[in-house]
Amino acid sequence: MAKKKLGLEDLGGFVFSTDENFEVDPDNSNSIETPAPENQHLEAHFSNKGRGGKIVTVVKGFKGTDLDLNQLGKQLKKRCGVGGSVKDGEIIIQGDVREKVMQLLKHDGYKVKRVGG
């Protein structure tokens, strides 16, 4: 059985510093906050590449926390009545439901642009 290589994420956010005057920022002010929907510029893509010919709608351009991205993806999948996933900062929704996704996002206050096909 091969041993698993440990990466930086396995350290649990632990930071090493050689600076003697280094202090940990207790209020964690550099955390990412999700902008309001009016300040988000999303793109709705149509894709079938790399998915065995299956058609999907991909929403790109979301800025914010992973939790908020997952919640938005879950809402869109539920409201469209289809499956999908959230990977690498993108919401992937099964089927060509780009128009419906764009309408739902615009209704929620997001600025959405149709890209491709």
C-alpha cells in the first residue's frame, strides 16, 4: 500500500514564519466576503466537451465563499429540476437549461451574460 503524500492544505492553515516580529491576525480580516448579487458578473456557458457528449450549462465568474457558491448551485439545480455539481469555482448543471438559469439569476439580482453558441 502506497503512502499518501501530504500537501500544504493538510497542515490545517498552519503558517510557518522566520520573522521574529510575526503576529497572527486574530480578527482574520483578510477573509473572503461574497459581494451582493448586483455586484456579481456571471457568465452562462453551454458545453459538451470532456463529458462524453453530454450537454451541460456552466455558470462561471462567481466571486465569494465556497459555501455561498455551493448554496447558489444547489438552488439553481433545485429550481431547474436537474442534477449537477459545483467544481473549481463553477456551477455545472445537467442539460441545456441556459435560458432558464439566466432568468433565475437575473430574478435574484445577478448580472448574467450568455457566452457561446
